Amino acid sequence: MAVRYVRSTDGSDADGGTTWALAKATVKGASNIDTAGDTIWVSDNHAETTAAAIFFSWAGVAANLTHLLCGDDAAEPPTALATTGTVTTTGNSQIIVMNAGEGYVYGLTFNAGSGATGTAGLILQNGVGTSWFERCSFRLGSTGTNSRVQCCGVTNSHAVLMECTFRFSAADQGVIV
């Protein structure tokens, strides 16, 4: 179980993510080296944007979750949680927050399809298992009427939402439970 750091302002996915000075640049970079039980701190100043779809695969399991936490990067490890880190896809691209593995996510905003007019989507838990999301925001930036936030992508997948918010860009968009 390791502690990892992610910060878009000065991180590099070539670094190990072991300190703020050696932070990964992207959450995807952290998910590529995650082991069960890791705590991954995402900077409160993190603003990650990509045109490609993002599928995060985590190593966490029910008995040993991956913890993905947004925190104040003034201390190492952070002494205060935050709700200001963002992960954004542009165009008609989706985000799958938990494509594999189980975890707990605190304080991050996931924006799918920012500025797009076609279909973009968010899937919170796509693998068998349960993940928890607290004080997270899920936003569809695409105006495509078929865009959706989907809580669970497969049978026996579960997403527990605590104080989370949703934002849509078209009246026909919604949440699939």
C-alpha cells in the first residue's frame, strides 16, 4: 500500500508519483501503477483535460480499496480534503471512473464531453464490485441528447453516492441507475 500524488501543474507521468515534487501528471498515470490499498492524492489545483476517452482501471478490492482523494497540496500528505480537482474529456469522449477494481473517491469533478455536440458519457463503476463516491461532481458537457451518467455498467457492479452532484447540458440527458 503506497501513497501516490497527482498534480497537473508540474507533474510528469514518467515520475513515480511518490511525492508532490515527483507527482504524476494525470490520474490515468496513477491508475497505471496503482496497487490494492493505495492512497492517491490529487492536488486541489489539478485540472486534467484530454480529447481521448479515459478508462481508469484500479487494483483496489473490497477488503483493500484504492483511495482517490482530492487534497490541499500545501502539505505532504495533505492535511485537508478539497473538492476542486477536475478530470475532463473534450469531444464525444467518455470517462469510466472505475473500469476495473473497487475504490473510494472523494472530491473530484469528472467532466465528460466538454464542448461536444454528440454523445458522451460517464460510467461510475463498470466492473464487478462496489465503489464509493463522496462529494464528487459528475458533469456531461456534451449537448448530445443520448449522453448519460451511468452508475453501474455491468451486473453486480454498485456505486454508492454520498453528497454528489450532477450537471447536464441538455434536457434529455440523465442518470441510469
